[in-house]
Amino acid sequence: MSFLLYGLNGMGWVDLVPRAGKLYIGGLYALYQTDLIKAAGITHVLSVIDYDPLLQEKFHHLKHYHIRAEDDPNEDLLQHFKGTNEYIDEGLKDGGVFIHCAMGKSRSATMVVAYLMWKYGRTWEEALEQLCEGRPVCDPNIGFKEQSVYQEWLKERFKGEWWEWDARAKGLKANL
């Protein structure tokens, strides 16, 4: 569900993430469409943008979490996943959460993917596919995609003693 018809660029203003409650994604300009924000029941905003969008002054009625980050493959968003996942999860208990960056394609998409992985146990590919059902233009930059894969590896990796690693390696070689 999008709260505005798609424009020429294929992006709605406030797009619902399918099967994730009242979780929305979009670009910065959508915040200034206060009627859309209100209609969506948004109570929490997660801004992932490299400058202060001055939300505190205009949107004092919304809870706000701001991460200063550029849309650069070298930007470390992984360090924020724990805090943003908890913020999103808490916000969804109280109302709706809107995640935005400048265009609603890369940084905000990365945060949504990280949340879907954490909350629902999705792989990053599954999470991105789910997100794109609601906002087809989402495409995190390659550095952000690698961070999502790394997060998945951290969760699923083998954590044994050195002798278990050795036995595991021998087993892998035997299977080749």
C-alpha cells in the first residue's frame, strides 16, 4: 500500500513494507506530507541521512532516531543495526514507523532489510525481496549489501573450539 500514486520514478511517498506491521519506507520529502504521515498512523521516524533534516522543530509530535550516514559503500551501517532494530520493534508496538533516507532506496532499505532479518529470520535476499514487493526501487548499495551478508554470517557461523574447526575442515575436504 502506498499513500500516493507512483510517479515517473516508480516511488510512492510513504510505502508499506509487506507483512511487517505498520512499517513504512520512503524519501525525506515524504515527511513533509504531514497528511500522509498522519493517515499512515506513523508515530516514530528513523532518519538515515548525512545532515540534520530539522525534524525536531517541525515534527516534535513524532519520536525520532537519527543516524548521520552517507549513501557510500564505505559507510558502516552495521554498527547501528542493534539500536535501529530495537527502535523499530518498539515503535511498531506503539504505532507506525517510517524509515527514510534521501530517496528511500539505499540507506533506509538497508535498515529495513536488517530489521526483517533480525525480526523474522529472513536471509538478506528474502528480506530485500519482501521489501521490494512494497517499494520496487529499493536497492542498497554494494557496501550495504555486504554488511547484510556479514550480519547473516555472524548469526549463522560455526562457533566451535579449534579442534572442532579442524575436524570440520577435514570433513569439508572429504566431501569435495
